[in-house]
Amino acid sequence: MDIERFIAALEQIAPPELAEEYDAGRIGLVVEGNDEIGTVCCALDATQRVADAAVLAGADVLVVHHTPLWSPVTAIRGPTSRLLRALLSAGMNLYVMHTNFDHAEGGVNDVLASRLDLLRTERMAAGLVGDCSLDAEEIARRLPGGGVRVYGEAGTIRRLAVVGGAGFDPDLIREAVDLGAEAFLSAELKHSTARASPIPCLEATHYALEAPAMEALASRMGWHYIPDPPHVVVVP
């Protein structure tokens, strides 16, 4: 398959127009490589470890959720230089599916809801709310690594809001409450937001919430998935 057909296929899965405005210029093909696509690798992040594994696999494309080029690049040095050297010397394309994949059907939030067996789901501006019968321990057990921190008192949760990534926004929490949510699961929680929240906040890592969707995508497409969980230790 040539790269243009490959890109067209991915845009069917996660249309670029679904992306948030801040993703402009940061999704899609961010590093150009080979025109002909055979082997494809997939991961959450384009870390050096992931890039090296993709090179060893002979990948023509690495598909990730988070771009490694978030800020404008004015100098190519250090980790950025090493990463780009690995990709470019291998002729490897780097393709990013970020907030467009969050919002897409079958994307990050849908896979997260499925992993937690949420029923009777309703969409929010970002994320989903659905019925369940889970406590924090069971939620943590179903997510890959890192555990869950609970702010507030949460027993058995009958209706849960989930937002992959950094979704602890007060407006989103209020929207979730209006849809009957008894708790809110996301990542990167601010102290002030936790204290003001009318429902318990369950904080997981980006990896725990978003990697399952990339793994599911790789399985669905017949790609090679490269797991790369962060090293997280919770000290009591």
C-alpha cells in the first residue's frame, strides 16, 4: 500500500476534523518516510524505546497517539535529534492520531468504556458517561499499570464518567454530573479541581487510559503493537 492510501484509511478511522483546535499541525503525517507501506508499528508515545523497537521490526510507519513534536522545533538537539535520526535513517513515517482519535467512534474513550463494561453510555463534549457496578480497586485492576488515586469517598460506582487523557475540567465534571455520573475518571488532576468537584475524582495515568485504544487499534489493523508503560511507583 502506498502512503497516501494508508493515510486515507486512517482518516476514515479518525477524521482530522474531529481534532481539537490546539492539535492543528500536530496530527496526521508529522514525519515523512517511505512511500510504500508494508510493516506498521503502533504505540501510545513515540519514545526512543518505541522508535528503536519499530526500527528493529522494519516498520515503514509508526502510528502513535501523542506527537513527540508538540512545541515548535527551533533546534534539533538531544532527545529530539536522537529520535528523528532513528526515524529518518530508517525511512520511517510517523503518523499521529490524537484528539481526533479521542472523539472518534471506536476510539480512545469508546475502548476505555468497553474495558470498564460501561452500559447505557452517553457522550459528553469529551468522553462518555455510562452505567456500571465498579469500585476503584476493580477499575485499577482493569487498566494497564500505574493504579488509580481516589479523591473523595467512592464506594461502588453505579454511573461513571470517563475521559481519556487530561480531562479534569470543571465544566466537564458538571456535564458528567448532569448525566448522572457518581464519579469521574481521567488523568492529570489539579488540587483545586479535586477540592471543588461535587463527585469523587479517580486519577489514572495517561498510559492507563489511552494505551488500551492503541493496542486495540493495532490488533484490529494487524499491526505490531509496542507496549511502553512508564515506570510508576506509588510510595505510601
